Amino acid sequence: VQLQASGGGLVQAGGSLRLSCAASGSVSSTGNMGWYRQAPGKQRELVALLDRGANANYADSVKGRFTITRDNAKNTVYLEMNVLKPEDTAVYYCNADVWSRGTLKNYWGQGTLVTVSS
């Protein structure tokens, strides 16, 4: 099983980006799916988490600006980021609980860089 993240890039403050993360391989289904980020010199932090029932939790710093969604049929999670700020600059990692061959495991994606210029 692999998580493949995409969609990062360079954007000006106030702009938008959409991140995607797809689980591939021997995936039966996915449980919680989410996004974390790690800025230079800082610890990795939760950005948004979405359970299979579409219940979402957001970091206070992104509430009202970011939206997490998922497509269970595609085992994919998305992060719509609007009104981006320079402090949103970080490597964004997707994370998911994946059922594969009767076993539930937690996986991380490879990270995608988001840079917000002022």
C-alpha cells in the first residue's frame, strides 16, 4: 500500500491550492484520512482529519480557510486550501488508516511542498 500526494507548489498569499492523496495497492477500504504539515524547524502538526463518516476536525489556524474531503470509491483524500498565508508554508503529508488483506495499518504519504509567498 502506498499513499501518493500531489498538488503542492508556489502560490502568493491569498491564493489557493488543492492537495490530493490517493491510496493505492491492495486497498480494501480506508478509515480516517488526514493531512499534517511540517514547517522548517517545527514539529509536524495536524491540519485536518476526516473520518469515513465525513466528520472533520481542523487545526484552529486553518478553520474557515481549508476544507478536507474524500472520495471513498477512489480511496482519495483532498485538501482545499484558500486564503493561503505565508505561515502555511510547509511540507504537507497525508496520512490514512488503510485496510489491506484483513489488516488495518496507518500509512504516510511522501509529502508535498507548499510555499506561500508574501
